[in-house]
Amino acid sequence: IERIIAALRMLDSQITVSKNDESYILDVAKIVYIESVDRKTFVYTQDDCFESKLKLYEVEEQLCQGGFLRISKSSLVQLKFIRSLKAELNRKIRLTLENGEQIIVSRQYADELKHRLGVK
């Protein structure tokens, strides 16, 4: 029931982002993953990249109940966009996302990812 409520909340959720000095209101459901690089927060959709003025932890606070999971100190991913997982050295996991991009899940967050996906 909690997952259904979180999913319904996420359908109405939006985040303000920018690109080329223009501001956009982006539906959270379209976000594939979010990462922080050089103190800037980037929001990735299937085919575009935007910048958010929020810090990664602020975005995480807004989205943690909406199907997002922290996978490293600098990244969040929306679980529904994960296509496959591959075990790497040192208990890390390589994720392939629906848009074809690959990102690494650090050891610290690997167990939580497996738990949330129901993978052993």
C-alpha cells in the first residue's frame, strides 16, 4: 500500500530544472537518474540533461519515497529505469539503464539496491 501511495504522489511531483538559461518544470516520472559533479546537480531524462539548483541531498529528500534510490555518494537512480545489473569487482554493481547508459553502484549502496529490487 505504501508503494502505491508513493507512486501516486510521484505522478504529481515536479522539479524545477534549467538548461541554456531557461527554466523547465520537469515531471519526476521522466527522470532516469541524478548525479552531482563538481558541486552541480544534473538531472537526466531518457534523452536530455538538465541542471538543478538543489543539492543532491535536497533532491533525495524530495524523491526518496518516489522510487528513487541513492547508489553512490554522487548519484540517485529511479528504479523503474534499471534494465539490468552486473556484478563487478569489490561488490560493486554495474547498472544498465533503459536509455543504454551504464552507472556503477558503490559497495555501500549495493545491498540496499538488491533488497529494493528483490534480487539475491
